[in-house]
Amino acid sequence: MDNNVIMETGAAPSVQTTDVDVLVVGAGFAGLYQLHKLRQAGFRVKVIEAGSDIGGIWHWNRYPGARVDSHGAMYQYSDPDLWKDWAYKELYPGWEELRAYFDHVDAKWDLRKDVVLSTRVTGADFDESTRKWTVHTDKGGDYVARSFVLCTGFASKPYIPEFEGMKDFKGEIHHTGLWPQQGVDMRGKRVAVIGMGASGVQVMQEAGAEAKRVTHFLRTPCLAIPMWQRQMTEVDNEEMRKHLPEDMMKRKQTFGGFNYDFQDVGVYEVDDAKREEMFESIWKAGGFWWWLNNFNDVLFDERSNRAQYDFWRKKVLARIKDPRLAEIYAPEQPPHPYGVKRPSLEQNFYEVVQQDNVDVVDLKQEPIVRFTEKGIQTTKGEYEFDIIVLATGFDAVSGGLTQLDIRGTAGRTLGEKWRDGVRTHLGMASREFPNLYFIYGPQSPSGFCNGPTAAEAQGDELVKLLVKFRDAGITRVEAKADAEEAWRNHCKMVADMTLFPKADSWYMGANIPGKPRELLMYPSGLPAYLQACEDSISKHFAGFEVSR
Ligand code: N01
């Protein structure tokens, strides 16, 4: 038996209790980084993971075509020991390669031995006398830990809209985020895809190639950007590695955690010819360059933003011949300012939706009334399907945390505490939940930041804090109420200077009925965020109430 395991006996049935210094939930980029760094710092750590393997989002999201929208060079940890002999085969790797990457990391960092797989946290309570958390799991074992770190990811709670009659449908229904591990065969089938976020775009591209008929049901078009996908040769990878030391440093100094940042001029600070030339060159870079390497005022100024939209539309219209489809996917009036809803990358999406085997239903003209035994009934008729794909997104950023039955010192869960809006200090801790921390959660860079960059940069701040608390003999750490209000007010003040509040996006919590409408991300960019963390540390943990 593991020497940390204690058998508790008594009248009640015995519960196997494992004693650790830090218990982490979630074995994606953030959780695994915590495991690696905290172990190096001498902590005893275990990770609890609901999935049957490590990889987090790349374990669950294995729908056809699932691939990452960050380019592979930046979609990895910065440790040279890992990247020196790792090479993605595609510029934007797919889920199979991403899973292989996690195997590579495990081979180097020896992670799996401390990850408890196929196990869900069912509840947790804080004991004031010991200043430790007791964490319960669905496998019957408890864990007792001084520090409890939630790395549940920004998309671990799928959103399934309550369509009437869903149970009546006799075919298969799959949410992209809960895709069967054995896959779903679409060949020769009639497939419906509902939604047009990153998941909807990617599934449509594959379904269009595989299925007999595909029907895309969409409400709001995603303003997608060309991925310019390509194979990475060994020469490409060698070239990439030459720049990685510098790029890995740089990515912590940019707004979105990439090796590029916004231009240092606004759209109307250059003349017409220069503006067109710059738009053209950013467009050619493709991917998120078009989003986060664009003019510096596009996310703030409506007129500048409209120029970006008009350029985008011109490019897309050149690919769509059918005027009805053109108005659905690239309408004359933007559905919202450009880039304040996540713009996904596409490879041949606009060609696929014009194929003979593809139908497009504009839900604004023809809303879904209900699901039926055979398919989907809209206000204009019934469509028959074998498979319905729900690419309907997630209760993002906060949903993975609020769904947990973790009771704080006031007896309520994070979900109950945040019913009227999120309150955190540094997007990392919340009052009433001492010694509990979260990575990639609300009011941190989270969804505005490349995942591995955030996992490392925010992760390093947390590791630094935990080491300092331990070394100072601090056993209880709790966010202060006034610090939470100040952080919340700062996030809101900056958010209100941007165009983000103008869209009903998951960034704003607006995709989930009843969820408070607020920007869920820290809006001032990664460098400002890291500076705020450093300020707290250097000012004797400002914003935290600490005691020995
Ligand atoms: O989800 P989404 P997602 N009736 O919320 C529609 C990351 N990700 O899974 O916009 C009809 O973006 C909804 O319509 P509307 C990435 O950060 C990354 O695609 O509300 N439709 C929308 O079209 C991404 O942003 C990658 O009008 C309904 C869609 O469903 C995030 O995850 C891959 C509906 C949901 O889009 C989420 O992406 C996949 C209803 N009742 C995901 N309810 C890569 O990096 C919702 N919709 C590649």
C-alpha cells in the first residue's frame, strides 16, 4: 500500500483516505503542469481526473475534425526537454496528435503514476481545525490535502439546450464535447449539425466529406478565418525549434499568449493603401494572426472594427457563390463586432456548405420547434436524420467550477456564491474557500489566452505562492472580500472599454440561459495579469488573508 494511505476504521464503513499536500483536479495542460512543478518543489501531489486518460479537453473532444486553433509551435509546454524531440506533423495538429503529445510529456515527466483516472470529485469540505480539505470521489476514496487546486478547464461542462422532444428522437444524438471514444460512423448517414462555433465549423467540414446528407442549423454565423493548414516537414520543425527559445519567452509578454501581438497602430492611423496592405498581409498569415495581430484598436473602436469586418467579408464573399448562403454566413450587417465572439479557423468550410449534399437552415428565419422521432421540426417543416450533432458549446470558464459540490466555510458552493456574478481575487481564489485555487478560471486570462501559455504562466504564479506559503509556515489562505470587489470592478471597467459586451458570447456568459452577463476573462492581457500576481506576492500576499 502507498505509505500515504491511511485506513480509517470505526462504526461507519471504512473509507480509504489518501493524504497529500496538494490535490489537483483535472489532467489537462494546467493540471499536469501543476503536478510536475509542485512535485519538483517537494510537494506530495495527486491529480484526480474524470476521463479515462490524461489530456483534458483533448481526451473529451475527439469529434471528427477536432483540432486546435493555436499553431502547434505555441501549443506545447515551453520545457526544451519536451520540445527538442517533439514534432507535430501539421501546423494545426488534430486530436490524435495532441493525445500523442500528452504521451510524450508523460514519458518525460512521468505523470501518470500520480494521476487517478476515471474518477470524479463528488464533494469537498474544509476542516477549520486541521486547515485541510477533505475531497470525496465517486470511487469511494477520500483525499485530504492542505491545498486544493481546480484545473477543470474552460470547457468541461457541455451545454445541451433543452430542445423539446429530444427523448423522442430515435437516432443518435452526440454533443461534440462528449464524443464517444470509439467514434461515430457518419458514412452513408443523414447528419444534422447544430451550432457554428469552433466545434460546429470543424464537424461540418468532416461531415460534409463523409455523410450522405448534412444539414447545418445555425443561428449566428461564426466569422471564421482561414487556417492555411499545412504539413510540417522535418525542415519546418527544425526551423521552428530555432526560434522556440525566444518565442517561448515572448508568448508570456503578449496579450493572448502567442509569439505575436497587436500592431502598434490603429486602423485609421494609416492611409487607405497602407491599411489594405496591412490587412492583406495579416490575412495571409491566417489563423489567430487575423484576430490578435491586427490593428490595435479593432476590439475597442466600432469604426475600426467595421473595417476589419468588411475586409473579412470581402474575402469570404469571394468564396460563396449562392447569395442566400452569402447573406447567412457573411451578412452585410455584422452580427456583432468582429472578434468579440471567438472566430474559429476553417479549412474548406465555405466550400463544404455549398456542396450538393449539404443543406443550410438559418434558424433566425426558421427556428427549431422540437425534435421528433425522425429528426428536427422547424417552423417550416420536418427534417429527417440518423445522427444529430450538438455543437452547442459549453457553460464555459466558470461552469466547470460551479458544477462542483464543494462547500466553502459559509456552507455554499462556488455556484451558489457566484449566482449573481463571479467574485475572485486574481482569478485564482475566492473568499469562503480557503486554500482552494483555480487555474484557467474566471477573471484570469483563461479563454483570452493560448492554453499552454496560461497553464504555465498562471500556473507558475500559483506554484510560487504555494512555495512561499509553505516556507513561511502559512497554513490558511483566503481571498479578502475587498480584494475581490476591486478585482471584479477592474475587470468590468476594462471590459466596458472594449466591444466584448456587445456580443452574446460565451466570453460574456451569454450563451447559457440565466447565467449572469459579465465578461468572464481578465481583459487587460497576460502581462498585466502576471504583474498583478507579482504585486500581490511582493506586497506580502496583498488581497489574501493569511495565517500560520
Ligand atoms: O461552442 P460555441 P464550441 N439553438 O459556444 C449554437 C473552444 N474550442 O464548442 O452563437 C441553436 O462557440 C450557438 O449559436 P449562437 C473555443 O475556444 C476550440 O463551438 O448562440 N443553436 C453557437 O453557434 C470555442 O470558442 C476548438 O447563436 C444554438 C454554437 O451553438 C469554445 O471551445 C475546437 C443553441 C456554440 O458555439 C466553444 O466552441 C472546439 C440553440 N438552442 C472548441 N444553443 C479549437 O481550438 C447554442 N447554439 C479548434
